[in-house]
Amino acid sequence: MPTKDQQLQQKVKHTLEAIPSPRYAPLRVPLRRRLQTLAVLLWCSMMPICMFIFFFLCSIPVLLWLPIILYLTWILVWDKAPENGGRPIRWLRNAAWWKLFAGYFPAHIVKEADLDPSKNYIFGYHPHGIISMGSFCTFSTNATGFDDLFPGIQPSLLTLTSNFNIPIYRDYLMACGLCSVSKTSCQNILTKGGPGRSIAIVVGGASESLNAKPGVMDLVLKRRFGFIKIAVQTGASLVPTISFGENELYEQVESDGNSRLHRWQKKIQHALGFTMPLFHGRGVFNYDFGLLPHRHPIYTIVGKPISVPSVKEGQSKDEIIKELHDSYMHAVQDLYDRYKDIYAKDRIKELEFVE
């Protein structure tokens, strides 16, 4: 009869044996694949790298304290660039480095229609995924050929305003063409940026990131009217954009709407404006665990533009917004149905609009 200690040891042994062994990357890998992994690793690490540089500079007494104080004051008081189109650097958008970044997955664009460069557009990107890497590839770089497919269109990918409060990192984001997703920012870009100036919004936001699971496309869109109101106010056309493969880049811990984990994640979202999905991808030297995304193709389908409907006699503004929102949701559904059997063959379920 085994003792309690022996029984415990056997349980631990069986538990460890049940854990699958990690798959390690081979030593001999083509140099280009190594460089692709390095490009994605640096992109994922850019926020902590910028924060480390800032705090390191803060540790240098006397010499840099005055410039740092002036820099922080400028950020908090005077610099309104995130609300006014940012400070994009053209050569950075076209840098060859992004070809390696996009080639890691690889990422592609599928174009459905030409866009008139004399008009302004709001690209609605779906789904959010964990980090929205497909949106960055598509709208903040030219690695997938956006500028060639849509000449004259200058998109700005929008992100949380809080990201522009992080020293140094904020300047990196603006150099890559990102701007604040605030209402003021959207209106300034679309009304003051000139013909072709456009914005890209990941509509589902933090709530949708909790639905990011392989084989699933649950979109938080039913109550998202903010970008529709911006379109009505500015006259910008809406362009539905679906990215097949975005949800396959990471795996996430299961949590239904009634679980303690889900409630904790929603509390974080309400307090901070973003949430913390419990996810994992792969590592630099293994394929099963880490913070890097899995290598999975991303196909971003850029749909046909939807113009703001003309005002009918006796029609209120709210009715126009509702009509445009319904048209947009139907366009997203149609876009998914046209391409699901090509780019989502391994799907677990069909697209669903959730709360």
C-alpha cells in the first residue's frame, strides 16, 4: 500500500507526463525567417524598449533632468499632434524592414474596389484580435502594397489616446502614422487633412479582444455608432474591412461571460480603457509558448465604400445614422460570406455580431 507521499509523487508524475513537450525551432532556419522573427519581436517589444530608454535617461542626474522636464511638459500641455494627424515619416512607412514584418505571417491585401482619391474614407477594421497586427501591416506600412492598390489615399491608423502619454513610445507611434482615436482627432483628420486623407478604426476595441479565438469571428458592432456619427458629420465614406487570420495569431484562455476571469477583465477595461486577455503565442525558439504571434496567413479584405445616404424629407439625423449602421453591418456580413470558404476553411463557427 503506497504512502500518502508516494501517492502525491505519482500524481505529480502523471500530471507532468500529461503536459505536451514543447516543439523547438530547428537550429538551421533560413536567415530571412530569422530576420522576420526579429522584426516582429522588436515591434512587440517597442513599448518596453521605449520605457526603458526613458527611465534610463531619467537616471542620469543634472545633465538630462531639465530637458526631460521640458519634454514631459511639452507632451502634457502643448503637443496636440496626436489629435491633428500626428507626425508621420514617409520613409519609415516604406522601410524595407516592414516587408520582413509582413512576411512573417505573411500578410496580404485583397482589394474589392477602387477608391476615389478626391474623397475621404473611414476604414472599419474587423476583428480586433489580440493586438491587431493585421491593421498595422495594412494601414501603417506599405509592406502589403496599400499605396499601390489605393493611390492618393493616406490612411492613419487610430489607437487609444492613452498610448500617446507614454514618453518616446508616443513619438514612435506618430512616426509610424498612428493618431488618437478621439472624436476630435477623427474630425480633424477627415476635415482638415485634404482629399484622400482617411482613418482606420479597429471598431470592436478592447471588448472584442476578449472574443479573439482561432476559428471564431465574433464582432462587437451592434452598439458601435461612434464611427457612423463621424461619417455623417464629415461626409466620409465607410469602407468595411475584414481580416481573416487575425484571430488565429494567438490562443486565449477560455472565459465565458459569467466567469470570474471575464468579470475581472471587464473591470480592468472600465477602469483603464483597455483589457488584459490571457493569451499565448509562440516564442523565439519554440512553437508553443511565448508572446510572439503564431505564423499564420493574414488576408485583409478591403470592401467597397459605402456613401453617407442623402437626407430625405422629414428624416432625422438619428434615422440616417441607424440606416447607415444597418447598411454597414450588412456589408460586413456580405464581405465575410464571400470570402469565408477561401480564407476561413477551418472556422469553428460563422460570423456573429455580439454585444
